[in-house]
Amino acid sequence: MSMDRLVELFLQSSRGDDASGPVGELDEEGIERAVENTEKMLTGQDAAAMVGSPDATFVCLGMALEEKPKLAPAAIGCYEKALQYHSSGAKSRGWERCVVLQQLGAVCLRIKRLQAADKWFTQCSEVCLQADGHPRDAVLFNGSFSTQQTRLEFAEMVEKLHAKTCHELGDMERAHKHVNEAKRLQAAATGDAVERQASGLGRAASSPAASKVSSDPVKELWAAEPAEEVNLKSYHFMDEGPTVLVMLDLNEHLGIGEEASAAVDSLRQFRVKCEETSVDIQLRLRRKDGRVVHFRLLLSPIQKDIVPEDTVPKLRGKESKRRLEIKLFKREKKDTWYGDLVKGEVAKTTKKPEPPSAPKGSLLNPLTAEELAALPKPSDSRGDNRPSSFGGRGAASNGDAPSHFLEGKTQPRWVEKVQQRQEALDLLLLEIQISDAFPEVSMKDLDLGTDGEMFSLTLQSDAGSPLSVPLPSGADMGNMEARWRRKTRTLEIRIPTLD
């Protein structure tokens, strides 16, 4: 049944049994009658099997009535009936109830039922605090309604509408309160994740005992003028499915050895500010000589969008080997991030086709002297009409066999061998076999990285001995694919090439 037909049946059911003719403007009695008759229709045996819970239908009907002139009061009746199906159970504290309360408040505000709007917005803010996750991730009304808002974005919108309601009621004190709350929620969405996490730990952090502390070493660090500012470039990251884990190893990445871990004893020494396409990590510490040093790692623009307000920073490790772990939540949870965490500066280009030329070796395009010298020569043994590579001893093959291009070069002790071969004209295959002396190593123990010219593979337990492999010109690391062969304990990496 189309929504227009449902609206028509709703209006017809608002009339009494003895009424006839066109439906005029609905009064409260007519709205109650229409809602009651519509509920009977939706909860009948046949309709219940097709529709399920009628709350979704009442919400969609209310949205359709909102668009019709003079039918906003009827929309309110439908929303209020939908709320009755959310009075208990999980729906009483879920995002569906939040959406209905917000719709009710917005309609009442528009038709100047300000006291009712104030009530609905208050309830909406209370339920929003109890709801889990984000409205954008919830299945709302059997999929008939969706939103791209996160929790803080939805709550910010409700506070702004509530502020407007209080303003029209003439209650300026409450209006300013809701405006300030909306600003706080907006700042929290992209503000410091460390501060947001600390404020969410409960009221105990601001207890009277804590307020008696005369000095705070961490606050003094951030208030001091740093003697040196260092921009960091190194870090580790790992794709964990719906999340990405960024790791900053203090001893390894700060460049001051174990002094880094000794100088960091609180997560509050970090500031982690995230936006949809960037992560800004800052650290303050005091070195042994008393100097305050400011470290910064800016990751921008990152490959794909994240949800900034969900970012979770944690300080882990023992006192002599600390690391900062930052869990980033993907906006699109099913996307896999390949290659670098940060987008490359060089955009992918498509080669223009070259104009056709004469065949090599023809009169119009003769071979050079070097090319002539490189042609195969007949051998002195039997089969003089065959190339020397056909029957010569120890001759090298010119096929697609893998090449051990790191032979004779130093490689980490956890690597058995490295091979490369060209699987196609535009696809390079790297095969890295792990040594049998490291039987516990698997793909989760390896970190991939690249600086544009070199490909690096690091064993997490032996970070000081990375494997470095030169990349061919035009390697497209952004579309790299990695696969672990468990039986042969080999990591296969397929790299598209643009040249």
C-alpha cells in the first residue's frame, strides 16, 4: 500500500459513521478516531503478518501528514501513538524513540505548541544519553528511515531546537543554557579525545579531594613554553576491520630512546584531536636536563573518513617501554585500508596511449648496434641453428621465473628468502618467506610501510631489523593487496604498477 493511499484512508476514517462529503480540517476528536481506526487496520491478523509492529507505519504516516497543509496536528497524533509502542523494553531507550521524540518536538515548535515542544525535547535529550552507538548505525523503523548523524551530532541538533523553543517561550536563561550545551557537543565531536575520555570517566575526577591539589605537573607542562618542537614522521598502524589502530612507540619513534618512556607517566601529556580526515597527536614531556619538548605527529589527509567522536586513546606498556595506542573508528566499517594510512601527495595518473609506430627491426625502425649485439648467437655444438640459451650449460632463463633479487645482500634473520616476479604487465608479485627459526610469526605480527621508493616490512618483536625492498617506478601502493600463505609461511604482496 502506498503512503498516499494510507493518508487517504486515515482522513476518511476520521469522519463519523453518519458523515459524508469531503474531509475538512481535522479536530482533536477526528484525529483520535482516525488514529484508533488506523491502529485497528494495522494490527489485524492479515496486516500484522505483513507489516509487523505498527510503530514504523505510524512514524512514516506522521511524516507524510506533516507535508500536507493543516495536518500537522494529525501528524502529532500518529507520533504519540508510535511512542506507546516504545514505552517498555529496549525500544524505550533506543534511537527509534529518540527520533520520534525529536519529530514530535519539531512539529510542536512549528505550530507554536511551545509547552509540548519543551516537554518532548527534554525527554529526547534524556533518552539520547541512554541509547547505544550512533543513530547512523541503527536500523530505524525496519529500514524505512535513516540518518547519517552520529550521537553528538544528533544531540547537538536537539539542543539547538530546544534553545529556540525556550527563546520563543521567553525563558532566556534556559535558552542560553541549551545554546552552550550545543556548542559543547559540537566541540566535543572534534576536540581532544584525551580530554573527552577523561570527562567521561565519571564525576569522581572533580571530587573535592582532587580540587585541593595545589599544583598539577601535567597542566604546568602544557602551560610552559617549549624549548624545542619536533615534528614526527614515524608510526605504526594496523587495520582491524571496523577500526584502525595507530601506534606511537615512544622509545622508537620520538628519537630519544628510553628517556621518552621515563618522561611520560600520564595519558594527559597527550592531546589527540581528530577530524573526519585527519588525526593530530601532540605530546609534552620534560627531559632530564629540565627542557620542555613538544612533539607532534600530524596525519592528514588520511585515506578515508573516520568518526572523530569515537576515537579512543590509551597509554600502554611497561614504564621502560611505553606506547600510545589510538583506536580510530571507520565511518564505512566494511572498507579495508591498504598501503599508507595517509593519502599520497601524487595522484594516480592514467597513461595516454602512444601513437602507433613501425615494428622494431623493420626498415622504418631499425635495430641499434647495441640491440643487434644482444641478439642470440648460435653455439659451437650440435644444433647450430638454435639459440645458445637452448642447450647451453648453466644458461639463465628469460621467462617469468621468480628472481632472488636480494641474494648477496643483508636481510633480517627472520626472513628466509625474498622473490619477485611480474605476474602481468601491470602487476608485480613479492613473495617473502619467513624463516623456520621463527615458527610463531604470522601476518598479524608484521607491519607494512613505504616511503614511495622503498617497501619496508617490520617484525613487531624485532623492530630494529626491518626488511627493505626497492620499489619499481610507478608502484601503486595505495591499491596493494597482501595475502598470507599459512602452509609455506609466505607473505604474498601484489603491487599494481602504473608504468
